[in-house]
Amino acid sequence: MSRRVLLLLLLVAAALLLGARQRAVRPAPAPVPTFSNEVVRIFQSHCQSCHRRGDIAPFSLTTYREAAPWAQAIKFMTATRRMPPWKPAAGCGEFAGERVLTQQEIETIGRWVDAGAPEGDRSHLPAPLDFGGGWTLGEPDLVLSYPQAYVPPASDDIYRCFPIPTNITEERWVSGIDVHPGDRGRVHHVIAFIDTTGDSATLDAADPEPGYTCFGGPGFELSADATLGGWAPGYRAFKLPEDVGLRLPANSRVVLQVHYASHHGQPQADRTELGVYFAARQPRQLLRVIPVANTTFEIPAEHANYRVGAGIPLIPFPIHLWVIAPHMHLLGRSMLVQTTNVAGETRCLVNIEDWDFNWQAMYRYREPIPIPAFSNITLTAYYDNSSGNHRNPNNPPQPVRWGEATTDEMCIAFLGVTIDGEDLPNGVLADDSALRSR
């Protein structure tokens, strides 16, 4: 054998040996994700609170049969981060219950779809989530609804208030609420007020239909602790920590202000329900709701980026901010809320860069935000009243001002705060007169 042939054989053998070693250390391909093992767990963590029967999403993702037909759409919407919807921009506030998929979760869904969306072994399925008969937080301690169903006019934008006796004979403390809209096609949002005077019953008695018209508020004077909360598309119910609560006085009425958005279909009867969850004991602090709002603006026609500002100088004592709920209508594009202390240091509270009238929420912070005495809070919002805004309700565009109708606009952020130093079990009730004047 010649030296040249021997060298060639040695080279071939070395190449074969190297290839074998590379094949030996090459990692095995990752197993294909299945619905029963990996994917349904992602849906349970991030999707099923909305994507279940009877809730806001257009289809359910609780079973394989329900999810499989939507596989390609799910891949696209998660890969582009359009779903799950989460409006607060990163870097401004840290919120509990953020519905944001990790990159690994997005890739797992993508690989599942690319493999044909296999169901997998059903024995790997986790226990289904229990939504308590449709209630996110389980069965409420108290369920309130109008005594008689209401049929709103077919095409009008209606605000209707329904006073409901609580029939509680002693003061109770509330840790959370949930809302079940009766007619999800018409009910756009709901606010629950507390009436201790009976004024709402007088207004109801003067109107021949169930409830009474309440465009511009519930029609009676409100204190800073007279709001139980509310619901809008995108709102997910939550419970407050045990040291914070809402007060529900004895013999009071809960007044549900229901906004029925304009609709051209067949009128349907509505009986929206409010679920109330009582606290196990008296909390240490009372949650109060204060607004940051501008009610005097006018957005010019054809202005595509109109700025509206609002602000409040805070009361001269420290508070903590627990929840925040921005609110605009169809022309809204973005909203930024910040606080600045006396040293000039600014802290971002929430930043909505892509406002959606059909997806609003009350955002709860992971940890309450301390706001020192004499700080101020500012709100900056932008609106698109141009012909290029496909959500613009006016064609051609018209000047738009503050108002309750969907075709009007709003510029407001609701703040849920506690007053430092309040200690209810020990009889220390903070003076909230400065909040009442907001």
C-alpha cells in the first residue's frame, strides 16, 4: 500500500470518527409540546380567566376540542404579543396578575402549532380551574341584582342606575367585588356606588321603569368611600389584602350605574349581577377612591395628537396607592400618570401607550406605592380626532368635549388609596375631608 493511499484512509477514518463523536454529543430534539401537558397549563395561567364559557372572550380555551380550531390564530396573536392583552407599558409600575407570556411560553405554543397542535395523553391534564359557577373568585358572600330586568332602548347610549337594598343589618367590610353583565353585548361598564341616605330609592320611585336615568353620576352626593368599585371590558376581579378594605354600612343600598352602549340589534333584557366578598375581619385601613380628571377640554376636529392634562395637589399627609384605573373613550390613544414629590423626584404610576376602549382594567400594584405628603399627581393623555382614526364615531370628525356618552370623551384616572396612620381596629379613623373635596 502506497504512502498516499494510507494517508487518505487515515483521513477518512478520522473524519468518520469525528462525525460519530459530534452525533453522540448532539442534543436530542426537544419533545413536541402537547395540549394536555404543556399548552393547557399556559392557558390556565394566562388565558382562561377570559377565555371560558360565559366570559368576555369570543371562544373558550379550557378543553382541547375548544382550543384546537384556533391553533394558528393563537400562534399568531401570541407571537405578535397581541394576546394576552396587557396595556400597561413595561417600566412603569409593577402590577399584580400581569398577563404577559414569557418568550419560552410563546415558543412552546409555536412549536405545538407547528407540530399540528397534538392533544397528547389526557392523563397528563392538570385539574381544571374552578371558577365558582362563573365567578372568578369563587361563590360570592352576597349577590345583588335589580329586582326587575331592564330592557334598554335598541340604539341609544344609556346610563341607568339601579338601587339595590343590601339587607345587611350591621356594618360589613368588603375585600373584593365581581360583576356579571347580564347582556354582554350592551353593557359596556358598571360602577357600584353606596347610598346611605335613601336618595337613590326616591329617584327610582320617580321613574316608571326599573332604575332611573343617571347620566353624569348616580344623582346623589358621594363621599370618598362611597364607591365599591366597577367593571369594564378587561377587568379581572381581585381581593384586597386583609389589612385593607371597603366599608358597606348597615341598611345601605348599592347603586349599580350601568352604561349600555349604543346597539342596533334586537333589545334584550338585562339583569347585571354584583358579587360581593366580605373580609374575614375589620381591616386596618379603608380604601378610598379619588379621581384625577380634566372635564373642561375640547378636542378639535381633525387633530390627530391632541394633548389633555390633569393633576391634583395631594392632601397634606402621606398616602399609599393600591390600584389605578385609567379611563378614556374612542378617541383616546395614550395616557401617562405620574407622581412628583416635594424634592422634584418623579415616579411613573401607569403608562398606557395603546389605548383600547374595549379593553380597560383596574390595575393593582404588587406592592402599594408610597406617596409622601405634599406630592402631586399629573395625568397626560393624547387623543386622535382625525379622519384616520378608524374608531372615530363622527364622520366627518367633530369637536369633542367631556361627556358620559360613548361619542363624548373622558380624561380620568381613578386612584384607590389608603391614608397612612389610619388604624380602624384601634379607633383611629383618618380625616378624609381633603379627599372628599376632590
